[in-house]
Amino acid sequence: MKNIIQNINKAFDHRIRLGIMSILMVNESADFNMLKELLGVTDGNLASHTKALENEKYIMIEKQFIGKKPNTKYIATASGKKAFQEHIEALEKLLSKN
């Protein structure tokens, strides 16, 4: 049981971060507006959670202009995908123990 809990990652303990990573696991990338719409969050809330994941090196942020509009794109890193997969597996094991 202790080993399972060790694999639960505090970086994913918030529903918004869990949502961001879930979206990025099934999409090559997602832009700010896509994440905002899918998760139903404010600009500031999304920005703080993406920054937290970037600080952990779980996502990469690419900024560019499309026409004259800024576009921010998020991509899960290999280490982010691995950490998220381990987190989900730990949750599944924890749930199956009950």
C-alpha cells in the first residue's frame, strides 16, 4: 500500500492539472483556448496551473503568432507523460484495493 501512495504525484492533485494532462495525453497539443473551453476555467486559473506543470517540466509551452493573434500551445513532455501514467496507475491500484 505504501508503494502505491508513493506513486501518487502531488503535481496532479488538482482537478485542473489532472484535466490539462488528460487532454494532452490524447492530443498531440492543445492551445490555451481549447484547454480553457474544455476545462471551464478562467484565464488566470489556467495560466497558473499550466505554469505549475511547466515548472515540473511535465509540459512545454510554445508561443507564436497566427496572423496578428498570439497563440499559446501546450505539449506534454515525455517525462510528463510518464509521470502522469504512473499517477493514474497508482490511483487505479489504490481504487482496486477497496
